[in-house]
Amino acid sequence: MLVVDPGHVERDAAPRAAHGACAAVATAFPLATAAGLEILRAGGNAMDAAVAAAWALSVCEPSASGLGGQTVLLVRFADGRTRIIDGQSCAPIAASLDTITASQQRRGYRACTVPSTPSTLDWAQRRYGVLGRARVMAPAIRIAEEGYPITRLQHRQTRWVSGYLRGSPSGELFLREGRPLDVGSKFRQPALAATLRRLADLGADDFYRGEMARQIATDMQARGGLITSEDLAACAPPVEVHPLSMDCGGYRYISAPPPSGGLQILLARNVMAAMSPPRSSFAEDVWREAVALTISAVFREREHRPVAPDGLTPALIASLLSRNYARQVARDLLRPASHESADAGPEEPGDTTHVSICDADGMIVLLTQSIQSLFGAKVAHRELGFLYNNYLCTCPRGSHPYGLRPRCRPRSNIAPTLVLRRGREGDCPLLALGAAGSRRITSAILQVMSGVIDRGLDVRDAVAAPRVHGLVGRKIWIERPAASDGLLARLRARDREPIVKSPLNYAMGAVQALEFMTDGSVRGAADPRRDGAAGVL
């Protein structure tokens, strides 16, 4: 088994930030942020800009997302309506315990769900954008054709998984003579540029029912994969659904329902609010202890009470987000961790990307997309230039709402989240954010929200602040600047096992956030743990 040491990004602790007028973009890569700003300047709205940034991230952050993955959006329209555009993927019809071994779920051509990102991006932009598809996709095509310099982080990411990439089409696309590209070397993707150009000309239908679909099905058949032409043709457009929402302490919290991870975000926030002493009086060590224990408890609850999308009734939502339930979880989290769950399984770094964008007319778009693990299934379509996802690794083997079976939908931690200030004259946006990092999506979003709301931090400081993360068992991850003697002692007294990680650790997730000021301006913050940037107009 290849062991990945996620390490850290050696750069200043300040996030890439911007503060200006009322249109803003925050993404995980500077070229994607520039793409979003370019489309806003060209007259596009927040949806056009978000989709342009997402296509660009498929090119300049291919380890995290791309055509082979899935995408979920939270949209707040100028009139105050909010919707989730649910582009979660599903397994091929042939997926089962008999056709996929446990190791095949983790990587390779049988680890893949049917990609839904092209359908989701195309549908969302056509429905809610104002520009033509070709104009919105132009920045991504240009980046793929012209290339961009490999960053230090990208070199390290590729090195971590290069043993899996060698000897496969992935290696031909992302390695040079079997080795990761050097930092600063130009990385061009002509195959992906041609694919994006075809999508711009023909739309996503070609990916699912046209020549591109035939190429994908042929590639899968030749390499032992399970996705067929019929699976691709059956991939429906994304579903538009109501988000989950919860009022707590003068704020409204809005996020994505299962199979996404918004329920865990809202529950965690409710648990923090139910704790005593009052949050405003928390010393830093006490606050970080509360965050770490809350995250552990929330994921233990998810394991004990898994909720399928079709089982999420209004009554169950009300129960799970009630103050009484939060108090019960808060009481339970102060008890010693169960030694039975001490080895509940490792948490791998995981990879995903997120875009937070607002326009001058008041539309906010939060877009999270992923190919699940770093470099997804570690296999790619050479001629089309994209990596396949490995989302089937999230499907348990056995009886479970998200268990591995034909057309199952994998459980995800994707959680685009919006926080509104409640007021007599209506609700006003305060925070719009999302994150990358598997389960660290939940802990990262919780800490940024709490940092701004409970501790009065500027969003940029909240994003850059040292983080903690509680695993399902006894282990607690702590970035070194937060690992005070006091915090370590408090956690050990709770029978937890602190694990100190380097500052700005890659494995701790990456938040892209906007903060809406009372004067109408917007602050953007991109997480310094990745290569992101924020910009305003």
C-alpha cells in the first residue's frame, strides 16, 4: 500500500484575499479565479462565472476535479430564493459486490461512478447563465491549450501518487518520462483542450449520447471498467431541490442535503451552539477542544444513523436539527471515546475543489466538485484527457443506505454553505463558503463559520487560522500552531489521542469563502493550504 504524507504548503499564513465592491470570486487556483472575473467583466452573471471557473479548475487543478467527477451547486438568487442543483453521480448498472472487489473500489476503472460534471455544468449555465456556452468555456480551453506553470503543491501531489500513475494513460497525461513535472515547467493538455472545444460546440449531450460517449464506453470495455453506453445515456440532468436550512442564534444556515454533507455542517453548528459556557467566552483551547469533539461526534452520529436522501422526511430533518438532539450529542461528546472505535479507519487526504462567487446583482453561486480522492481513480481516458473518479470507494460493502449496488449514489461530504443574518427587514448574506478535503470539509467550514460569528474574526483570518479535526475514534488532528500544552492536556483528559500536524497542512482541507459586509462590500478569502486566490470587481 502506498503511504501518502500530505505535508504542508510552505508559504505565508495569510490567505490570498481581496476586499472590494460587490462582485467577488474565490477559487482554489489563480487562473480559475481569473476566469471567473473575466466572465463577470464580459457581462456574465455569477452562474456564468462559477461555471467558467469550474471548467478552468478541471484544467488547472486536475488532481481534484474534472470531467470525470461530480458537481453540486448552492444558488441564492437576487430575490432571496435558494436552491441546490444536485449533480451527484451514480454507479453503473453492473456495479455490485460480485463485479467489484474491495480493492477495485479504491482505484482503477471499476471504482468509477458515471461522471455527472459535464451534464451539471452545462445544464446550470444554460438555465441560469446569460452568456453563450462557448464564451463561458473559452478560458478553460485557453488554459488547456497554452498551459500553465506547475506549482510546488502540484509537483508534490503528483509525486505522492506517481507510483499509481506510471504505466497507465494517467502517467502519459500527468508525468514526463515517468516522473512528476518540475516546479515551474509548462503543463499543456492538448487532448483535454480538444475535448472541451467539442463540449463547447456540441454541448454535454455528446459526452453522454454522442461520439464522446462511444469513446468512453470503448475505453471502459477495453480496460475492464463497467460504465457502458447505456449508463452514459441514462445519466439525467441534475435535480434542483430545496436546501437544508436551520435558524440558530440570529443566523440562518443553509447547505446541501444528503447524499451531500450539509446535514453534518448544520448539526455540528447546532451542537456548538448547545454547548456551555457561552461560545463568546471560549478561550482558544476550549474552543478548539469543542470543535474537535463536535466533529468526532457528528461523524459518529452519521455512522450510527445513516440517512438516505429518500428517507430524509421533514419530521426527521426537524428531529436531527432540533435543539434537544444537539444537546444530547453535546452531552455524549464529553464522554470518553469508545476504544471500540479507536481504529475506526484512516482518513486519507481526499481531494475536491470549491468555487464561491457573487455578482453585483446579488446572485451567489457556491459550487463544489470532485473526483473523490487525489487524482481520482488514478486512471484516465488518454484521448479525451480527463481522469475518472473513484466515488465507489465511499459505498460500504453490505447493508447500508449507500451500499454498493447497481445505480447506487455514493455518500459525499460536499457542502456548499450559506450563512444569513436574520433581521426584521429580511435576511442578508454574511458568509458564502465551501471546502475541499473529504471529512475535513465539515471541520474546516465549521471552524471558519465559528471563527467569524463566535470569535469576531475577519474571514481571511478565520480561513488562515490553525485548525483541528476530530476523527470518528479517539484521534484528534491539530495543526502545530494550535497544539498548545493546554489543548493537548485537555484532549488527553478526554481520553483522546492528539496528533500534531505541520502548519497549513494540506490534509486539513481548503476553504474558499466570501464575507458580506454591512456597507455592501465583499471580502474574499482563498485558503493558503492550497494554491487558491480571491478577487473582486
